[in-house]
Amino acid sequence: MISQESQERLAVFDMDGTLLQGDSVSAYLNCLARNGLITEDFRKDDDYHRREFMNGTLDIGFFYRHVLSPLRGWSRERLRDFMSAMTASDIRPLIYREARDLVKRLKDEGFRVIIVSATFDLIVETVAREIFSVTDIIATKTAFRDGVFTGEPLEPYSHQSGKALLLNRMLQENGWTLRGSMGFGDTVNDIEMLTAVEQAHAVNARGKFRDYAVSRGWKLLEFSRTEGSPEAN
């Protein structure tokens, strides 16, 4: 157990739309399509799913069973190699340079960075490890049976209230507190997580999420430069 006196301050980051531009699951689906692993029809409801997510009304369990289905039957090794290659080719160019620099600065200042995402763990673990050198994550867990991927997301999902629930579970397991903590998110799905930290930041906030952030006095941040943009090089 880490005492409150000696513990690091925590910096809690949502991933999609906060650390990277857009949605890592869309990048994942792009990679699947490019490699002939899904058909065009597989993505016919993409726009609907995106709107539902932004509105906070997406059935996350149903959605992840759908997007994970092409990976059923894969071995851990095959999944690891695919996620690593996909992260390098499809997600790294989407990373906000401002977010990358912020994570580095906070780590240098002694913060323990935790990435908390509704996205499934196969992606989040890879992005956290290979791009941000972060080992503490909270994500929607996925299931294996006898070393083979089942395609099933596991409850509780790391989504909306699930983010706060799983964050609190991590705090209890490690003897950490949110004293002096910071949080960063970009949609209504992050409200409960951001309400839990001491200093909340709304990244590229729009619509009712921006209105809510302003009403709470949260700091507003704008990220725009991605690793794939010419000005980032």
C-alpha cells in the first residue's frame, strides 16, 4: 500500500478525442478493411454508432461485440502483432502533439498517468505502452478461452459511470487517492470521471459537454496538431 503522504499525484486521461484526434476504433476498422478482414457492409452503421457515442446513448456492449467479431479465434500472439502494427500505422499519426507533450510534462513533474478509455483493452494497452510509455490503464476488458480470443467484451464496461467505478476500484486496490489529481476528457461520457478528480479539463469540448464544463468551471483545452500533420514534424 502507498501512503497518502508518499503517493504520486494522478493524471487521468480519456483516450479517444483527448489523446488522439477522432476514434481509435475507427482507425482499427480502417486497418481491418485495408487488410481485407471486413467488408464495406460491416461498417454501414458507422455514422449512427458515432452519433450515439457522442450523445452518450450508445449500447457499448452490443457495439463491441460487433467490432470485435472479426478477431474471434485469433491467438494472443497474432492479436499482439496486429495491434502493434495497427497502432504504428493508423493511430500514431492521429496522436495530438499537445497531448503527447502534456503527458510527458506531467510524468516529469511526478504525476502517475492513467489512461481510462471505453475502448477495448487490446487497443488501449498497445497505445498506452508503445506511444505514451504508460502502464496504468483502465479499458473495456476482452475475453480469451484456452488462449483463443472469444470476441466478448467483459462487464463492467469502462464507459460513462463504468469509468468512475473502475477508477475507484484501482484507487482502492493500490491505496491511492485523488488528492491533487487532474483529469482530461472530451465528451459527456467522461463527466463522471472528471467530476471525481480535483482539477478537470475539457479537451476540444463541443455542444452540451462544453456547456456543462463551463458551468462547472472546468478548464478548456484545445488540441489540434497531430503527429501526422506537416506542422508537427
